[in-house]
Amino acid sequence: MKNSEKLSKYDRYMTVWIILAMIAGIGLGVLFPAVSKTITQLQVGTTSVPIAIGLILMLYPVLTKVKYEELGHVFSDWRTLGVSLLQNWLFGPLLMFLLAVTFLRHEPGYMTGLILIGLARCIAMVIIWSQLAHGDNEYTAGLVALNSIFQIIFYTVLAYVFLTVLPNWFGLSAYHVTVSMGAIAKSIGLYLGVPFIAGISSRYLLIHWRGREWFESVYLKRISRITFWALIFTILVMFAVKSKQVVALPLDMVRIAIPLILYFVLMFSITFVISYHMKRSYAVTTSLSLTAASNNFELAIAVAVGVFGINSPEAFTAVIGPLVEVPVMLGLVNVALHLKQTLNWNQTDSQAKQIYHLKG
């Protein structure tokens, strides 16, 4: 990859790290069954304490880094904003729902896990993808901030609709998910609400107290690796608990990966084409496309574990998300860079519109 040197060793080899964490977790669960039993017992009600700690720590740095002040940049172009909202909060969830129904309709647990991934819009790694693909970083930051707020407000309702209402419309009468809006809201409040409040509070209080330069160059650097290690810890723990299931069903990972790959590629391609024909610049087009294609797998894991439990197939599916997303998104970054070179696409929005009219 041309720009891989810009990624840290953690991000560049994230798929490898995730695979190693999965293998370590499986080995731990198989060789030391008492470990799995102990982890399962460490819970308050239906909430696994180790997983809750891992997931909250995973999301805190991400939500602290979000530049909420960049929202004005996003709202300045209502047409482009409209495309982003439709792709992220209507078409994306619907596409994942259709792919889940098509490929996994006979595996309701896996199907539900995919639907949860489709509803969790990206608020983390897309910033890295945008930087590597030479997208509009400020615009990407604004979209991330908007998606963060939207997830707080709408995820509970959308999850309820997509899990309990839409399946009946598509003839899945045998598909029943016993889940209430209250259960989803509880998970969102714990796993997204807590780190969101902590993150936004840390951001503005520390900037006010120590200044933006110290906050961005010192504090964010100190917490930047927390997300990575929290993700690795969470995956290790989950696979230690689910080791027997993973060993028994290795091909299920492939079955889950196929619709995920299709989703990432289709969302990127469709959004790219739409933005190009709207005469937007390469930078904005790339930011829109990568944001639409990415997902917040941290939140999907959190909701799957919180609502369905650590041993559920829904949680297993959510964990496969980052394993597939990282290499596919790196590939799409290279696709974007290739298109930029092929189309000689280095213009601003206004220049892109003029050139588009000349070509047309």
C-alpha cells in the first residue's frame, strides 16, 4: 500500500493483531476452561464487567478526538450533507439488512449481528482512511461529529425497527428477536453515552484549561492507543468465552465475511458515483464515500454484548466486523487514490463543478 507508512504499526497491522487476539482467546478458553467460567461469572445483571470496561475504554479516546466544532463546515453544504445523512442513516442500514437477509436468513443470530453493524455508523477509523486517501479531513471530522450525535439520538429506535418491524415486512415471520427498546437504550446509554459524555467533557474542559496545542499534541497522543488495546482486550476475552463455538464453527466466519465485504464495496462505490455526479471535489467525495462505507464496530460489539450477551451469535458476528473492515477499507483507500490519479482530480469543489460542466 502506497500510504501504509503513514499508519502506526498498530493501525497498519490491525487485522493481524485482531487475528492474534482471537487465536490467543481461543487458546486461553480451550486450554484453561476455568478462565472462561470466571469471565462469565464477572457480571452485574446481564452486563459483563470485563467487557463493559473494555468497550467503554475503546470508545472514550475516539469520542474525545472528535472535532465537534467542525460541524459548521458540514452544515454549510446542505445538498452534500443530505447525501451523507441518507447514505449513513437510511441506505446503509437498509443495504446491510438486505445482505443479512439474503445470506444469513437461516441463521437469525448472525443476521441480527450484521444488522447491528449496519446501524452503527463510523466515528473512528474513517478519520485514518480519509487521511490516507487525501480526503477533506475537516469535513470528515464534521461527519464523524454528526454521526456521533445521531447515534446517541437514533440508534435505539432504528435498532428496534430493523430487528422487530422490518423482518415481518420481508416475510420473515419465523424470525423473532426478543428485544425491547429499553434494553437497547440501556446498552446505548452505558456503552456510548458514558464515553460520549466523558469524551466531550474532556475535550472542552482540557482545551479550556491547558489549551488546544497541549490537548492535541500531548493528551490525545497519550490516550490514542487506549482504543487499540481495549479492542484487543475485548476480543481476547470474548473469544476466550466463545472458544468452543469458534472451534466448532470455523466456516461461519467466512459466511459472515461475505456480506460484510459486499457492503463495504457497494457503499463506497455508490456514494462515490453520487458525489462525483454532484460535481463535488475529490477530497469531499472521498470523505463522503469512506464515511458511508465504514462502521462503528466498537458500538456494534457493545450493543450485541449488552443486549444479547457475551455468548451470543450476535456478539460473535460483531467481532468479525473489524477483522473484515480493516483490510477492505485499506483496499478502498487505494481505489480512491487510483481514481484521483486517473481522473486528474485535484480541484476544489468550485473547480470540479466547472470542469464537470465542460466535460458534460
